[in-house]
Amino acid sequence: FLTVLSGSSTVACSGDDGAAVAPDAGVDALGPPPIDRTQPEAELAPQRQACGFGAGAWAAETLGVELPVGADIPIDHVIVITQENRSFDSYLGRLVAQGYYQDGEVDVPPPDWTVPDGAGGTVAPHPDTQFCFGVNHGWDDMHEDYDGGQNDGFVINNNPGGARSMSYVDDAIIPFYYALADTFAIGDRYFASVLTSTWPNRMYLMAATSFGIGDNSFFVDPDPDHPVATLFGLLDQAGRTWKDYTDGPHQQYFLVPFGLDAELTHYGDVKCDLLTDIANDTLPDVAYVMGDELDGQSSDEGPSALPGIGGAMVEEIIRALFASPAWAHTAVFINYDENGGMADHVPPVAACPPDDLAAHDGDDNPLDGGFDVTGFRTPFIVVSPYARAHFVSHAVYDHTSVVRFIEARFGLPAMTGRDANALPPMEMFDFAHPPFLTPPTIAAHTTVDPEVMSRCGQVPAPIGCD
């Protein structure tokens, strides 16, 4: 196991006998020990698939020698932009139909795909003309949508009006995302980490577990019987920098129990701080970015908001990077916390349980199911000078794959069994021959129809910068 006490330098990793091994008192910062990397990926991949590694495992131990770690990854800044509640099919499912990729290159819905409507009929994918709506996506809802791998509960679970879950947007609504997907690397086997809603999945992005919580209850206090780490605590202990940027309320209320909310230098606004840090080439080692979570005209891209508003925020970030010296040594991962109840034709896949905690809600009531299966697919785009051009990865990833990339680059141990066995998206990069040292020219630009915007509530007051 791995124990990290935030705000201190206490780290313990299990030895061969399972007992905690104290760190060398002379070591000031967390970092991997010398590891003789000789095993190829062909030997280690089956071990990961069998969940053979546990918390405390270093990336150099779990990844084949062909995959880089540490300074062999020429990335100084990792930006993780995690938006809300979109399935792959509902956002990027038109990549083939609209001519960006050839048939078979991307796993998009087959032409005859439908799901039952609960009244003897079926519903096929169709363009979203309503906007600004939400569909059910809690623990029970997601498991009903999944239906043991049938993926046929999306409409029935949301009736009346369940057909909305089968709607999609295309390059008319999110042209910049389609241009990014056409230019850079995408993954069509990227899944949310758990079959439920926002906060458990965001916990996986920050701690590689949801601590047994299966609903949107806020995490209150670590269980002393199951010591856990957070990515941010590990970064602190390794002497690395991190920052949480958002258009709205920060994720810091998740971090309160770990003492990581005290330093305001860890938190910033997108327009006032992130764009300035990009322009000045003063980005932290790791940046987490999210849109605001307000209803209506929020920038988080959830189905209750307009995708173009959040898309415009992301476009502003990417274009700022294109114009910055930071571009040369940055990797941006664009993902979505979960599918938000929006339909996807690819069933979730088996996953390594992060720990031995049983699924429960915020009141400790047990939930049916566990943490040995992923959530549904979400969009996944890698933007970097090193991202492969017009490339589709079919490897299986989840949120902890991004976590594992960060751990591999900055020398951090795995926090749970999930990230220990995760495959980082290394194949989506060409570190030897970077295709985009000169940023590409992308003409597509995201705009929002004012008439459509008027349906989604009032525009919140702009945030001023000091």
C-alpha cells in the first residue's frame, strides 16, 4: 500500500513482507529509486491486465522498456482539461460521416444502431436541436443504461423524453473540437473510470479512487483503515508544482480533508490566471482545468449547458498555447468526466479495482455493483507539439491513464491498484519526431447562436481580474 499524509513528507511503501518501509531520512523529495528497466511491454502488459501491480508501484516497474518515463518524456507541463458529461458518440460520433476519418478508422456508431424506447419501438442517433437539457446519470442510472453490457437502457431510463439521450452534436456546433480531432491524436477507447456521475470520476482523476463513494456526495474524511493519496499531495512531496484553474467554483472542496486547500497559489481562474501563465511561460508542472458548473450558460459543456460556450473556453486556451513559448514543452489532455447519461454504443470494459472498498453512497448505504468496470466512453484529444498527427488510438484508457502519464513523467508512485495497472497514452505521442513544433493553423472557430443561447438562462456576471 501507499500512505501519503498531505503537508508532510511521510511516505511509506510496502516491502516484500507487506510491512511499511519508511523513507530514507536523508531524502528530501519523493522520487523513484533506481530501477533497472529490462522487461518489454509484451511481458508487463499482461501483468497490468491481470491487475498484478498495486499502490506504490513506479511507472518504471509497470511499463515496458519501450515506453519512456521521467526526463525521457520531453514534456514540462501537463494540462488536463476535464469538461462535463459527454459520451464519445454524442460529441465525436460524426467524425466519419462528416469526412474527417475513413470508415473503420474510428469506432463510431454503426448506421443501424438503435436502442429500445420502452414502448415497442426504437430510437436512433439524431442531431441535438433542443440543447440545455440533462438526463439521468447517477450510479443506478448508469448501471441500467449499461444493462450488463447491452448498452440499451439510455432512452428507457430517461423517459419521458428519453430520446434526448441519443442526440449528438457535430462540427456545426463544435467545429474547433472536430478540427483538433482531425489534426492531433484522439482515443476512441477512452472510458470514464466508474459507472456513475461527476464527483467519483473526478476523484479518480485526482486520487485514482473514489474512496468507495458511488454518488455525488462530497468526500469528507479519509478512512483511517484505508489510507489514500492524492496526486496533488504526491506532487507537493516530489517538489513539483500544480494548480487548479476554473471558470467557476474550484475543486478545492474535494481537497479540504487532505490539507491541500490552504495555499491560494494552488488555485486560479482561467481568464485571469491560466491565460497569463501560458503567455508568460510560467505554467506549473501540472494544471487541472474545468469550466464552471452553473446551470444554463456555463462553460463546463454538460448537456444542460451549450457545448459551444465551453468549447470557446478551450479554444481560447489552445490558441494561447499556440502563441506561447510554453507550447514547445506542453501536453494538453482534453477529456470529460463521464458521459452524463448520453448514449454510446461501446460497452464499458473490465477494470482493476483501485482498492477493497465496497461501493456505497454518501450516507454509507451499499450500492449494487463495484469498481471493477469502467464507465462509458468519453471524448479524448491530445494536443501537443509531440501529439501524433491525425491519429486514432484504440488502446483502452480511463482517467487513471492520464494520472499514470503524470506519475511516469514526474516520478510519482501509483496511489491505488487502478493507476498502478493503467496504460498511459504514450502511443498518442511521437517524442522522437514531433509533428507540431510549429503550431498548426486551425481556421475553425467556435461560435454560439444567440437565439440558442437565450434558451439557457442569463449570462453570469464576468469575473474581473485584479
